[in-house]
Amino acid sequence: MPEGESKLRDFQERVRNSNISDYTLLSTDYLNHLNGPIMLFDMVGDMPHMLEELTAWRPKSYIEHFRESGFPDKDLAIEAYGLAPKRFREPLEEIIERANKRIMDTIDVLQLHISMEDIEGIRTAAREAGIQLREIIRQANAIIHGHKDHLRQDQIDEIMAENARRKRKAAGEPRD
């Protein structure tokens, strides 16, 4: 058995009784960083002042999340991340980047709706973002557990195009 493969197997054994997948060496605890904005999107439709909390949110890398977390096995999670197979780590990074972009874009859209006092626009944008982010988190969770269940590029493109249309509409720009 090659040394790298042996090291991976040894590490998989180390994480076996933790909240880190012994298959992918990734932890779903990272997804908690995305749950905060989703919860705030759920509330901002009825409480627009919650946007202030949303604007304070910033994306965090996997390592940053664990360094700052109270996760009991955070040092193990950080070490495991460096050994996580690329076939899981890279799709997770890609999907988290999509989530981060969706959150930041939605914050921009919400700020626009709030400045226009467009309550229905606030509710619609926040609700749609919550739905899309829950789907992205479901897919990230599948990746963390070793499943290949995530969006195709054409599905990603459609989500991004819809987001751009929503932004233009909120800004009063003509449709495409």
C-alpha cells in the first residue's frame, strides 16, 4: 500500500468516532456557518431590520470556520481537511462558493428592496434565497457524506442567471 494511502487509512481510523466523516474526512459542522444567514433570510421578510445582522455576515473558509468554532474536534477537522480526497474537497469548496455568492448577492438585493420600501420584494427575495440555500446545503451535506449528489453546471448557470434577473428587476432595469 502506498504511503499516502496508508496515511489516509490511518487518519480515517482516527476520525471514526468523531463528527468527521471517516470516508471523506469532512465535517458537516462547517455547514452551520451557512445556517445563520438562512435563518435571518427567514426572518427579514417580517423584520427588515434583521438585514443589519445579515450585512455583518462574511464567508469563511473551512479552516477559518473550525479555527473560530467551539467544535470539540476542531483541530482534528482542520488536520483532516488537508488529507480529504480532492474528489470531495473540491466539489465542497465549489458548492460553498456558490452558497457564499448567493448569500452576498441576496443581501445586495434585499438592501435595494429595503431602500425602496418594497416589502413584497424583500419577502420574495429572502424566501427564494432560503429555498436555494437549503438545496445547496443539502448537496454540500451529500458531498461531505461521500455522495455525488450535486448540481450540474447548467443548473448552476440557471441559478446564477435567475439571480441576475432578480437583481435587475429590483433595480428597475429592463429584462433580458
